[in-house]
Amino acid sequence: MWHTAVLIAGILALSIAGKLQMQGFHGRSHRLQTYATTAGVELLMLGWVALGVWLRKVPLRSLLGVVDNGLRGIVLDFAIAAAFWIGSMTILGTVGMVWTSAEAAIAQAHQPQGSGKTLNLTAKNQEALRALEQLAPESGVEIGSWVLLCCVAGTIEEIVFRGYLQSQFTAWIKGSVAWGAVLSALLFGAAHGYQGVRNMVLLAVFGALFSVLAISRRSLRAGIIAHSWHDLIAGLTLAFLRAHRLL
């Protein structure tokens, strides 16, 4: 239990540090350094998880679940990942619109007419988007580094959150798979403090969807593919919008 507690504390500390770091982030001059630091932290997390399962004499590969390495199994996981990504984006889009509408309604109900609170909420969301946009790659070297980072992060985060922590939480709550999934999803959202409260909530929902996928497939591979793909597309989309001055 101590090993998992240290991991959770480390994830929360990194989330707070990431939020503070983004406040002083200055774009291009620090982008590659940020990618390298992020990859290093991801590998450190994986190493800590590997230590934990080694102490229990459990192979690290077992966290991936049942993996069919045949061509048919690989193609099936890619197809499932694609369908999952499309469906999850629809769900997250709906949750995001509900969140924004609720924010605006609450602000309007508690502020005098023309106070500008709704505009402040919009500005707040724009600030979070701007922080993410600064991380998006620009040059060819940055794009190549971003692709590599997305593959590393997608793989490691699924192993850590859905493979290791979810099973640990499930064991702590006497075999409750549902609570294990909920707690791992909440921690996944909390791990992204630099993206703001709204995105942390959305990512917690995203994490819950990844948990459902992992449980239903009894494997992490489809989730790894979808996770890596999502991060890759998100970064490249923001880079495209920035390049065409649409942000």
C-alpha cells in the first residue's frame, strides 16, 4: 500500500507543479525541454510501477491484460480504438457544452445585468486553451518529438492508471471494480492540473471511459492506441489552428 500511496502523492504533486510551470511557460524556447521533461516523468512513473509489481513478484507485462498479437487481434484493437475515440469525443463534447451552459447560467443568475461575468468565464476557458496551444508543436523537430511523446505518454498512462492503479483501488475496496474505475478516473483528471478545473473534470470522464474499455476488453492495447491517437490529434490540431491564426 505504501508504494501506491507514494505514487498517488507524486502524481498530485506533479499536477500542482505542472500548473505552476504553465504560468511561466514561454512557448517555443521551452517547448522541446517541456516534451523531454514530460517524457522523463512518464518513464519515472513507469519505473516506479515496475518496482511495485516486481516487489509482488508479478510481471509488468501482466498489467497489459490479455493481448492477441496476431494480425486479426491488432486490426480489431485499432478498429475498436477508432470507434471508442469517436464515441468518447461525442460524450465529452456533450459534457463540455453542458458545463459551459451551466457556468453561464450560474454566472447570470448571481450577477447584475451587464456585469460581464459570462465574458470572464469565456476568458478563463480561453486562458486554459492558450496554455494547451503553447505546448502544440511547430517545427518539424517538434512534431517528431510530439509524436514520440504521445506514444510514450499514451502507453505509460494507460499502464499506470488503468493497468496498475485501477487494480490497486479495486483491491483496496474489496474487489469493487466500479469503484476502482471511478477512483482511477478521478486521479487521472486530477493529474492534469495545468489544464484547469473544466478540463480536469472532462479528463476524469475520459478516464472513466478508458476504464470501461479496459474492463470490457480485458486488455489495455485498444486504450493505448486511442489515448496516443487523441493526444497526437489534439496537439496537431492546435498547431494547425495556431499556424492559420484561428486561435
